[in-house]
Amino acid sequence: KRVPPKLPDGTPIVPPQDLASRPRRNRRSATVREAFRETILTPANFIYPIFVHDGEDDIPIDSMPGQSRLGWRTGMIDKVREARATGVNQVVVFPKTPDHLKSATAEECFNPNGLAQRSISLLKDTFPDLEVYTDVALDPYNTMGHDGMVRSDGVILNDETVYYLCKQAVSQARAGADVISPSDMMDGRVGAIREALDAEGFTNVAIMSYTAKYNSAYYGPFRDALASAPRPGNEEWRIPKDKAEYQMDPANFRECLREAALDEAEGADIMMVKPAGAYLDIIRALKDSTTLPISAYQVSGEYSMLKAAAAAGYLNERDAVLESLISIKRAGADLTLTYFAVDAAKWLQEA
Ligand code: PBG
């Protein structure tokens, strides 16, 4: 027998409002809420970014608690095995290049025996069905810390850079990469890379373009992790202190549509927005402007902010992280690159 619920003492007696529509009816129970839930997270949509270095031990990254530069032979394989056990089967690999291999023109980026190429091969040999994404840009290999080559007057060279990006992409495809991801924001690089890959027979290797990549302060911890921040210049060689010459102005919206139209025409398979959380309007705009899949990168600074707030006890980590990932997906992201991929996948398993 159901007991009638009690009202708190002092509840005013009022006539019911005459409402045809009461939205709360559709939120009235956990079952109903689950039935009407529009956005459901799944680890199948996550891409886990990993940092690797050319040594054995894993080295924690101070500005990214919980993330390490993984030893490419052991730590990397263990971490990816753990990720796969939670349902995360896509990774993007970022190599930390030792200083002595960096140069002004960054030839190391297409060394067939480079750290990135070795790591990609080892991953594909160990886990043939793992989807391996690569980063294409010169910054981890460039003494000046820019995604492109820097002329003495501070101009970032576009077409010369694209020439090397193509060599880098082809070397990664030779190593076994599934998806090439240019993050450099040079003009024309998607088309040029597509042509270079096809010319070498890699018609099945996909391109995920960083289509709308903003000149963001949120990349700080990543640049610590790879020691890849722009270096100070001097009288003789001016080095721009930020990447505003090629990454997009955070104040701009319409430019993202221009970049998207170009990348689609140049043959991109997936278009990315980066960062994610502060750029949800951009994710939605790209989603509505194309039929290509959209990815979004919850970048290092977004990760570290959430970690710091959780460590201070200001936020519940699990709830805040899952909400951030739901919001990115709701905005239109089909794929999400996130350093929380493995933690989030575990939380989803527990749910
Ligand atoms: C390099 C690159 C960057 C990131 C991904 N690829 C840094 C930058 O553009 O300076 C940032 C990722 C992150 O912050 O998590 N081209």
C-alpha cells in the first residue's frame, strides 16, 4: 500500500497553476531521465594523447598531475594496454625530442628512426587494431619552438614548412600510422599532405586536420611536457613570442568557417576544434557546416585546471570531468581527445 507523502509544516495551500506544459514531468525519475538523455559518453569516442621520451622510466609532468612522459619501450606499451582494457582504442603520440636533435629546420621530424616513428611502429606491431594518430608540426623538433621554420625577421615560413610537413607525414605513414594530424596551421598543408601520402601509396591513411586551432593560453602545460615553447630571440634573429601568426585569434568566429571549407576541399577526413571547453560555439558551428566527423581537443590547460581544482577540494573530479566531456560531445564533437580518457572510461564502467 502506498502511503501518501507528507508536506512540510507551514506549506502554503495554493491552487495548482494552470500549466499545459510542465517540463519537469520529463525529469521526474532516474529512469525517465535516462530514457530522454541525448548525449551518452562512450570510450569508443575518446582519443588518448600520450607523451613519450627516448628512455626507460616514466617521468611525471609537473604541470599535468597524473600524466607522464612515458618510456617508449615499456611505459608506453603498459599505458596503452591499460587504456585498451577500459575500451579506449585510439591514441595520439607526442614525442619529446632531446635538444641535441633539434635544429632550425627540424629535419629530425622525418627521421625514419626518430622517436615518433619508432613509437608508432612499436604500437602497431604490439596492437595491430589500435588506431594510432600522429602529430604533424615542427615545434617538438625546432630549436626556436615554432610549428614552422622562422626567418630572421620573425616571419614563419609557410610553403617551406609545408614541404617538410609532407615528409614528416609520409615518414609517419611508413612507420604504420593510421591517421595523420597536422596541428601546425600552415596554409595548404592538408592538400599537400594528402597528395604526398597518395603519391606514396598511402591512400588508406586518413587526415585529421586541426582545422580551427586557436592561439590559446591553455597549451602551456603541453609545452612544458615537451619543452617546446617558443624560445627567446635576439637582435639578429627575431623569434615571435607566441603563435599568433598562424594559430587563430580567440576573438574570431567566422574564420573557423573559412578554415573548415578549405580543409574539406583539401581532403581532410576529420576536422578538429582546439581547445574544446572554451570553444564550444566553434565545435557547434563546424558540426553544422560539414558532414565530416568533428573532433575536439580538451587540451593540457583544461586538464590541469580541473586537476588543480579537484586537488584543492573545490570540485568533485569525476563529476566535473564527465560534465566537461558531455558538454564537448553535446556541442557536436564525435571524437574527443582528452588526457582524462582512461579515467573517464573507468568512471563510465563503474556507473
Ligand atoms: C603542437 C601542438 C600543441 C598541442 C598539440 N600539438 C601545442 C602548441 O600548438 O603550441 C597542444 C595540446 C595541449 O595543450 O594539450 N603543434
